[in-house]
Amino acid sequence: MQPMKSVLLPNQVQEIYATFTALKKKNYEISVPLIAKNLFDYAKHEVGFFNPGSGLNMAVTDTNTHGMAHIKKSIQIIGAGNDGQIQISPQQLDFGTITVGFSKSLSIMITNKSNCNLYVELKMQANQESTSQVEAAEIKKILDECFKFDHKKGIVNGKSKMKVNITFKPSCRFQFDTTLVCVAREKLSRDLQLKQKTGSSEVAPPQIIEKASIHIKCKGDYPLIRFTDVRNDQVSIANLWERFQMTSMNKELVHPLSSAEYNFNNSDKSNATNEELMEGLKKFVWDFGKVPIKNGSKPRKIMLTLKNIGGVPAEWRFKMPNDNEI
């Protein structure tokens, strides 16, 4: 409470605001003196001035040398400084590995152990130092895109809890070590908020009470598949591997989808023709060799083996130019 004094006229009410900030973890008990002084008006004591009741005695506790009455009171202020008022459970959240473009939701519980209402705000931060402002801005953008909260900001009442659902939807290959931080501030009353907005010097801005944090384990990845084998009962594996361009296809499969490949996979959302969608795709040749037809039209069967080498389930299909799928 800042030392202050003012004149209080008859039948006038004045509010005094006090701000308590605990600097240490301990109990506080402070006695603040309040002194009321009767303002002596010499004009009212001149001869001929009508002042009813001027002859009555005033009940005062002290009188100074000029005959001005003092009333002394004291205000007892009690408070406590403590830590650990905001708590997040569980201590760690594990989303596992999520396919890029897919999502998973988990929930946390924020507990306010204090007696006052707290305004909390949730933030995601990467546990790595940025080499430049551009990199820091890019990391923040990725975090904002990949994590969504149903209640990112809000009031947690004293001695109560609030459940928050967190959705992790990686928009790219996500491999950050992340932490969820909860920043808590004391919720001001409407009157104090109004004084703060008008710039009144009587009210200090709300201080950050504390932070609580938990570790977030998550990873965003693409489905990764590769060809590991190709066989036929008449042609050698080495020959088939070269004919079917296995090495070139495996290199292409580990790369993220290009814009042309993304548009082709989402052809139902496009008005482009099939020829236009295939224009930007890479093409590979599968050479089955010469098949003799003198003994009939017996097909040559080639068996290809695929392996999922990524951390997420993979669904694959061969899509032919005429929209037939294998």
C-alpha cells in the first residue's frame, strides 16, 4: 500500500486500493496506521458565525498543539507468500508418432491450489535455442500450427480445476523437443481492470504469479515404404531390379510429397483432368520383358515386396492412368 492522504468531505465515501505482492515464501502480518485529522476552519469560529453544536465535546484520542483532533486506527493486513499454487497433471504427455496430416487429442488438468482466481495462459515452446530471429519465428509458427487447445486462455477459480484438451496435428515432419508452459496471473476485479485501462497510477499491472510446465513427447512423420525384393521364376533378381528401376523408386519414396503428388492424391477436390494431374508426376518404367505367346497367353507374374520403414502405419495402392487400382 502506497502512503497517501486526502481530504474527505462530510457524507463522502472514498475507496482505498491495496496491492499485496509476496516476495518470499512466508506468512505476512502488517499493521498499517490510519490517522484521521479534523480540519480546523478558523472562519467558522469568528464572532457571529452560526455553528450549531460547536459547544459539544469531541471524542478524540489525541489533540495537537493547535487544538486539532486526531483519530488513530490501524488496519491489520494478513497475507502469505507461497509457491506451487498452479499444478499441471500428468507430469508428461506422450502423443507418440502421428502421421503428418492426422491428429491425436489428449487432455491435461490444471489445478489452482490458491484461494484467489487466476488467469492462466498456455504456451508451447521448443526446448532448443534459435540461431536467429527468422528461425525462432519459424519454430513458433510450426508450434502454433501443430498444437491446438480448446481452452488456451481462461480463468481458474480458487481451489478448483480446469480440464484442457490438446490436439497434436503435425503439418510437417515434426521432431522438436517441446514443453507446455502455463503462465498464471491474478485476476483483477472489474474496477481495477477499468483503472488499469485508463492508465490510473493507483493500480499496478498484475504480476506473473508463477509458471508451471510439463514435457510433451510427440513426433510427426510421413509413412515411409520401400521395395526390398522383386522376384520371378524365370528372371534373376538383379535383372528385375534394374528393369523395374527399384533403386530410383526407393529414393523417390523417402522424399516428402511434391505439390503435384498432393494434388493427384486429392483429385476429388480438383477440377483438373487426369492428364493434367499426371503432368507433374515422376514416371518409372517397369519392363516385364518379352513374353512368348506361342504356348498361349500365360501372364508373366512379378512379385514385389514392400516394407514399412517409418514410424507410422502406411496404406499403399497402385493407381493406374485409367483410374483402376491394384
